Amino acid sequence: MDKKEQLKRALEILGDYVGDLARQAGLDEEYGEKLWQGIRQSQGLLQELAYYHDYGNFLCRYKVAGYTLADVIVWQVDHFKLYMDRPEEMNRYRQQRLLLAAFDTMLEMEKDPEAYVNKMKNETGQDILN
């Protein structure tokens, strides 16, 4: 198999992987396909996805406004801590859903990083009044 065919096959595998994650997360096929098309257009996120697929861990090489995928997931979990007392919201804690949401957030951050930086700095899951 030549390099072009290898690349095509690798992209097919990653596209199927995103689709599988979307199904496991209870999301529709359209969401998975849209997210995959976005990831394909981002060299940094494509590399992060490939690494996660192969090793089950974050590469954390790609950053938007200084934030990595791992940073986004930490923010997401922190942000949604208050939902832990709501059983109907527990599906937000599915690993697949958090992973896909982190990729989705990073794609949005590529377009408008400042909006997300402000959210990550100011929105937390802490139930504390300042």
C-alpha cells in the first residue's frame, strides 16, 4: 500500500472512530459527521485525535489560546459539577461525550478563542458566591 492509500485508510479509520464515539455517546450520526469534517480541516486536532485513537491518551501538543484538549475537558467537568446531583444529567459524564465535546469546543475556539478563554476563566462548577 502506498502512502496516499495509507493516509486515506487512516482517515477512514478516524472518521469511523468519531462516528462510533458519537453513537456510544448517544449522539446522532449527523453530529458525528459534522464534527469529523471539522476535525479533518484542523491539522492540530487531527493529530490529537489520531494520537488519542492510538494511545487512549492526550498528546496535548496542539493549543488554542494556550489551552489543550485536556484543559478543555477539565473545564467541562468542573463546569458541570453541579449536575452531579441530577441523575437525568449524568449522561454528560460519559467519557465519549466529554471527549467529543472537547474536540467540538476546540473547533469553536479556533474560530473565536477569546469567548472560550473568558468562559474558562470565569465559569466554574463551584457553588460559591463571590
